[in-house]
Amino acid sequence: MRNFIIKTLLFLSPLVLVPVIFYLIIDPFKVLYKYSEQINTDKNYQIVTNRDFQSTQLLLSYYKKYDYNSFIFGNSRSTFFQVTTWNKFIQGNCFHFDASNESIYGIYCKLKLLESLKININNALIILDAKTLTVVENQNGHLFIMHPESSKESYFTFHIEMFRGFFPRAMYAHMDLWLTNKKKPYMDKYGIRDNVFKQDVVSNQIKYFVYDEQLSSNPDLYYANRMSQFYKRDTIQIYSEPVIKKEQEEILESIRSILIFHNTKYKIIISPLYDQFKLNHKDLNYLINLFGSENVFDFSGINSFTNDYHNYYENSHYRPLVCDSIINIIYK
């Protein structure tokens, strides 16, 4: 039996070692080595990577050089709040500290990281929705697990999770890409897509430059190709289920304490999502009572932003023109 086990392990070892070695060589998600930018812009494809890691790594690399003191927090919807627009009202050194599928726990951990680095938090925009308020712990998945410097959890656990995003399902696609340097249609489902984003490596601002160019040149065609995504909504206002419970309250109170300690000028924005679900009254009232009515702005539900599908890239992400209008409203 012992000999059988040894022979089996010897037989399987190359099958295990080859993916590990290949992963270490190509670093598909850019989490092993240092890079000047986290998003490829010089190739005809981009790989979907962990945005939490991207943002945190960029901050750690450049915070001393650029002396950031103003931060935008939130999930991918917050991406389109332009630092150039915001800076007209606050005049700070802005950094976009967003993450895919961000949570209030993630925002809290990022604030704690800024504190540990002795970074001033003069201004903050915090972009929320019901889903953001739901999650109160670190998340699983190679796209969503937090940077260990923020989560204060194991680097080993983090890298195991990242490797799982590569092996076994996506390994062949990444090997094919590495060997041929050619992006193929089947690779989309493995997070290898055509160029969509541009990243400012100083502010960490992301732009959908391809979609913006299409919208600028032919908006009618852009939306004609996507009308199936813009489903009909109910004309009667529907509310989200209440999500703020004891754990959420503790995290939100901790966030407020950090903001108060730093004398931060902050605004909390409830996103205008296409689904037109309005944040539950109970949740909204809690946020207003905790952070102040002068700091909490609810754009969820049925309103002029959410009624017009032209305000969205697709049914999940609103466009920068919406964000610019919101910033003008809350700082008027």
C-alpha cells in the first residue's frame, strides 16, 4: 500500500507542478510581482483581475509620492465618479479606492489601512447600495477576496484563492493566450476580454474608453445593440428588504468614528440603480441618523436618473454624466 501511494504521488507530481510553475511564471492576475500599472493597455486584450488588490497595491506603491488625502470608496458603480469633477469642489489629492463587489466591511478595512499608514483622510465619497450594506466579512473568489494588507488575513490564503481562479478551469485559456499572444472569443468566459478600460495610475481612475468612444460617435447604435438588457421596470415603487442589522451597525459606527476622528468632510451616496429598487426606509433612516441628513443622499428608486436608460452603459453601471450631476447636486 505504501509503495502504491508513493508511486501515485510521483505520477501525479508533474500534473500538479506544471500548473503551479506556469502560474508563477505568467502571474495571470498580477498579484505576485510589482507592476507600474495593474491593467494592460498596450495589448489587444485585458484580463479581469481583482480590483481590490489593484487599488490597494497602487495605493501602497504611490501614497508617499502623491500624498493622497481624498478618497472615493465603493463597488464598481463608484468607478465612474470622476476625480477631476470631484476635485473642483474639494481641491484635494484624490484616489479612487474602489473594489469589485465592494462591501461596508471592505470600506471599513480600507479606512483602517489608511489610518495605519498615517494617511490624512480629508475628504471621502462613499458610494453604497443595498448589496454593499449586506456583506460584513471578507469575500471568497479570486475577483473579490481582499488584499491581505487591508483584510489583515493570511497572504497564503489569499494566494490559494487566486490560484483557484486559475486552476483548473481557466488554465488552458491562459496557456493558449501566453503561447499565441492572441485573444480568442472562447476566452471571454475565463475573464480574458477585449480592451475596455483605461487606468490613470496616479488617481486609480478607471474609464470605459471603448464604450465612451462608441457613445460619442453613434449613441443610437450603441443602445440599439443593447436594448435587450434594458428590461421594463415596475411603475410602482419597490423597496429593498432591510439589510442593516447588528453587524452592519457595528461596522457603520466604526466607519463614522474614523471619519469623525480625522475630521473628514464626507458624503454618502445611495446609487441610482437601473432596477429602481429604493433603499428600505429603515436602512435609510439609520444612515441619516448616524451620519447626518446633510451627508446622506439617496438617489435610489424611481427618479429622473433611473428612468432614462441613456444614463447607463448597461443595466448595472450608470455613466459618468450621472456621477457629475450627483456631485453637483450634493455640493451645491
